[in-house]
Amino acid sequence: MLSIFLYSCGGSKSDETLPAYHNPTVQPLTDSIHEHPNDPDFYFYRAEALSKINNDSLALVDVYKAQSLDKSNPRYSFTIGYLQLQLGHTNEAIQALQQNLKASPGNVNTRILLAKTYVAAHKTEEAKQQVNQILAADPKHIGAMIMQASILTAEKDTAEAINALNHILEMDPRNYQASFNVAMLYSQTKNDKAVTQYQQTFRLDTADVTPIYNIGTFYELKHDTAKAVQFYTECILRDRDYTEAYLSLGKIYLQQKNTEKALRHFNLTILTDPANADAYYYKGQCFENLHLKDSAINAYNQALVFDGQLDVAREALKKLK
């Protein structure tokens, strides 16, 4: 974080040693910035590339730099708002999006993102104002209607949220977001319709196996472990790199005292996501079950390397020492 701060305040060459800047998809833009340090577009394009590899903090630094070089470009304030929201900084996101609306008051996408940010900040009345402005001009705007359902969800009016989403699906049966959201609401209320809805959602986009994984979490919520294992396994068969499925299976096997099988799945979790702190923590649990104290200590320490706030790993270490 210090290197990010230094870069945002005018730069330090040491920042360029950060691995993210030399990722194969980012390196050409880093080179372009070296050649054209006052061109805002290159900072903006690098921010997009950084965000795609889950480096939103560094992306935000680049967008602020682009904005400092070209204060009149509204896409910078929009992107700042988006990234701030991704990082959980709702006040900063609201400020940036309000700035964007001043520059382009007719931008519906900005209003929807601002409404989403207000919901994240627990300001549902402000969110409604943004959505209502869109619907006043276009009563059948799908994006605004989906956001309206999200507001109902935030207000704990689950039944009305489900009705609103189903109404959208009547208008647009292939709307992935509405289908996914209503499946989640069914799942949260332990309604068996969740399974059918997630399966329908998956058929809308078979490249994304998240709905299959979520069927597993639904059955786990209902304490049907066998079905949960079935769908987590199906998720992996369809996408060998789906980290959360390996982790969920490992946790189930650990609960079942099948330590060897659990350990294999936590290792597979790390293979797909080398910085997964939870997987290292659960590996530590496995090693404790196998009476391998030193291995457990190493695993817990590694978990804390990747997540210094993982208190369960810290407590586990104290007990072993």
C-alpha cells in the first residue's frame, strides 16, 4: 500500500517493480506509459487491464492519474466510482459518480451504478430516487427494474423482490442477471425453486458454472451433504479451475473426518489460487488431525502471509506454540 501511495503522489520508480505492472496483458501499457508519460489514455487502458487481473487498487491509482491529466473526460469519474465501489469505499464512489452525473446528467448507467452504491451504503431512499428518474423516462428499462429489485432485497422485502424479478423474466426470459438474482433469493429462503432456477440460469450461459456451484451451496444450506458434494463435483468437472468448489468440498470432507481427501482438495484449491489464505488455514487443520505439528504451524503461518486478519489461523498458531 505504501508503494501505491507513493505512486499516486507523484511516483517512485520502485513502484514499477510491482509484479502486476509486468503481467503479460499489462506490460505493453506500462511500456507505453514510459514512452508517453503525459498521455491519459495509456493510464486508463492500463487501469482496465489491471482491473481484469483483480488489481483494483492499482487500477484506481492509474485512473486518478488519467483524470489529473484530463479533467474534462467523464469516463474517468465513472470508472473511479466503479473501482471505489469494488473496493468497498462507498463514500468516495458516490462522490465520483455524482461528479460524473454533473458532466453527463443523462447517463443512465451512471444512475444505475450510483443507485447500487447507495444500496451498498445502506441509503435505499437515495437509491430509489436514481431508479425512479430512469423509470419515469423509460418504464420498461430492464437495468433499472433489476436495480429496483435489489433495493427491495436490501429492504428485506424478499417476496416483492422475487415478484419484480419474475416480472422482468416474463418480459425478457433470457435475462441472466434477473434469473441469477431470483435464484439467489429462492436459495436464501430455502425454496426448492432455487435449484430449477439456477439450472435455467446456467443454460443461459454455460461458460459460467457459478449457478452449478450455488446449487451445491443451496443443498449445503439445507444440510443435504450428498447433494452438495454432487453439485460441487459437477462444478469442477465443468470448470477445473473453479477454486471455491475445491475449497467447499475440502471443508465437507474435513467435517466428515476424511482428512486425506480434505487435504487433497485444499491442495487443489491452492493450485488454482496460490494466495488462498483459507485453504492454508484448513490445511493446517488437516495437519493437526494427522498429528503433524510442524506442518500445521507452517500452513497457519502461510495463511497469515496472505491474510494478516485471519484470526482463526492466529488463534490456531497460539494453541500449537
